[in-house]
Amino acid sequence: MRICIPIAADTEARALRKMARPLPEGDQVEILFELRLDRMRDAKIERILREKKRKIVVTNRRRAEGGGFQGTEKKRIAMIRKAIARGADYVDVEASTDACLLDSIKAAIAEQGRKTLLIVSAHDFQKTPSERALRQKVEECAALNPDIIKIITFGNTDEDNLKVLRLLPYARRNGQEIISFCMGEKGRISRVMSLFLGAYMGFASLDRNEASAPGQLTIEEMMKILGMIGRGNGRLRGKT
């Protein structure tokens, strides 16, 4: 299992301090970091990527999908390409990104020998669409030929969790790696269950003050739950 911890900090130094915090570990769990460029005032990430001790997902989320980047689309994508050149393990790019800009990201990955994996994501911060609409979104994202697709919705009912979780076997039957769960308080259970249904990774925050989306569990909470179920074998190495 993989669990990714979002890191939002306005400077490289603050990001490094957050990434140095002691974390709970599990024998069957790989912990990664998501570096949110859209939350950085001065996005100098060379040192972070040069000295990283864990794999890093680099995201530069635009405001239309819940991010904080306020520049042009060309500049936003240029920053992603720079992260690829500097050795990012993954980059997360919205499926709605202009096709030419998305192609430029794929070209940058190819130039680096495909060492960076591409996550293509789609978010709905208001609701969870019908299963038919969700499957269509899976197909649209898969048509962009990413390594991993990410479909995240907002859970307004308990049943919304089931709709999103059913995407996991649907995508994997077609050989497509996928991340899919619901945000919000009602979606918390899907964050855990998605890992047991084959999601490529889940997300958890450093602590309650660091949550990057509604309903996000802390890494300590996530590891405790996985340990209770019997998969995480979590053991705490310091408090987050």
C-alpha cells in the first residue's frame, strides 16, 4: 500500500522541515510526499528533489480544481516540466489541461527516460456524479494515456462511497492503475477502503492542521486504522 502526505509550505525550507517530521511506519505501507507547488511563494524545489528520502509527487494545482496557482497555464505547466527534469517521481496534472500542454509534459517525461510517472486527475468538489458519468470520466482520463488516473469526488451520502469505490475494480480490469475516493466527512471511509480495493495510493495529512482536502485523515489515524484491520502493521516512530 502507498500513502501520500501532501506538503503545503510557502518556502523550500519550510517544506523540508515538514518532510523531516517523524512519521508512523508500517511494514506493508510505503509513505510518499506530495509537494504542492501551487502553495509555495517561491517554488525552488531543486534541493527537495535532490535530497529526497521518499518518493515525491509534484502537483501544481490550478484554482479551478481546488489549488492555489494564480499564474498562466503555460507557466504552471513549465514548473511541472522543471520538476520532471529535476527528478520528480510522479507529477499530477488535471485531465482538463490543454492537450498541447499535456503533450509537453509527456515529452518531458520521455526525455527523462520515463522515470517520472504521470497521474492524470479529475476532481468534483460539490458532488459524486452517477456511476455512468464516473465510468465515462475514467475512460476520458485513460484515453490520455497516463500511468495512473485519479478520480476524486465529494461525498454527500453514504452511497456515494460505493459509487466511487466501484471504479477501482472497473479500471483495474482494464489494466489501468487508479486512485479514487470521496472527500468530505461522509467520504472518510472510502479513503481507507480504496486501499483494500486496489487503489494505487491513498492520501493522509501530517496532522489535523495540514489537511489538504475535507475529510482527510491524518497519517497517524490512517496507520492506526490499517493496523487495526491487520494490513498496515503500523508502529509509531514519533508523533506527527
